[in-house]
Amino acid sequence: MILLAGSSHPVFAQALASSTQISLGNCEVSVFPNGEKRVWITTPLTNQDVAILQSLSDPVDSNIM
């Protein structure tokens, strides 16, 4: 299993991955000049179970990515 974490709580995601011995996948978030965001998942996910950890707290538009 691989845990993917959004941008809202990276410290919590690392602690959760460590305590559950689940691999934390790599995600790269970049922001275009117009404010749009791009997310690249750089960890291979083929034939893997994936859990996504992400808060929907304010600011939602930033945290969801």
C-alpha cells in the first residue's frame, strides 16, 4: 500500500506513514503564473493499493491540491 498526501498536512502524513509502516509516495505540486496548480505523482502506482490523505479545510482550493 502507498499513502499519497496532499499539501495541507505533510508532517501528519509523514507521521502516519511512519507509524503504520506504509510507504509515503512522492507528489510534486507546481503553480503556474496564473495560479493554476499541477500535481505530478512521481511514485509508480501500478498494481498498488493507494490511500489519499487530504484535508478539505480552508483554503480549500489550495489544500485540495
